[in-house]
Amino acid sequence: MIFSDLTILNALDSGRIVIFPYPKRECIQPASVDLHLDNVFKDIDGNVTTDTYDLRPRDFVLGATSERIELGDDVVATLAGKSSLARQGVIIEFAGYVDPGWRWKLTLEICNVSDKLFTLKSGMKICQIVFFPTTTAVLRPYGYDGLGSHYQDSAEAENVKE
């Protein structure tokens, strides 16, 4: 089952899900929440650009959500790129899903598959987060000792950690 807008609002009110800053009403969709792009971009070599990034054709960059996300131990989430960006050839990828217990920002892999330059801007709507309940609370949430949870408390886009 996917959380509806009402379930999302109830989960936000109860603290089962935390989105900081709290999403504006127009960002809560029927079964997702729109998230925005942070102001730091990292290319594949780790070079950093801030505020805007000119994504060239067939270019790839890491970005992050400006929102901090925290999930309870009985909620999992996934991200989907905005269709308005996909129609312009900008693909937002998120490797995997957001485990129960996750907290902080989410790193995004952003690729331009078009033949036109696209400027990424801090604060623009970049993706949607979709929430699902787990069948039970998890025994070992993301960040639990021994799991090797590399990206807990990520403050900005993260390159691969070994």
C-alpha cells in the first residue's frame, strides 16, 4: 500500500515521518510529496558548484534534496523524478529506496539525456517521495550498528563511500 495524502499528513503530525522544513500544502500530492533541490552540486570527480548548475547534454551530477527526511521504523520510501523534468530530458535517479530509520537529506543522481543545456537551480522542485508501510517495525533500522549504513546524516550530495 502507498500512503495517501491523508496518511502522509497524519504521519507528519505524529512524527512517524519528518520532513523539514514542513512541506507547503501545494507540495503534498495525492500520494506523494514534492521535494526541492539543494544548493550544492558535485560532479563525478567531486568538484563542487553551488546554487545553479548547467547540466550539459549527456552530463551527470549529484545533487541532494533541500528537505531533511526522517522515517520511523515502520515506513519505507522511494523517489520518483518529476515528469515535467523527464519531458525535457532530465532524469532523476535515486539508487534504491529509503530504508526505515533513515534521517537527513537524500542524494540524487541527475542526468541530462537530451541534446540541450538544462540549468538546475537551487529550490526547484526536483522529485517526489512516496511512502509505504512495512508489515512490522524493522528490527534494525538504517544506521543500526553493524549494518554498514554509509549515508546516515548526509548533509549534502554524497559520492560513493567504501
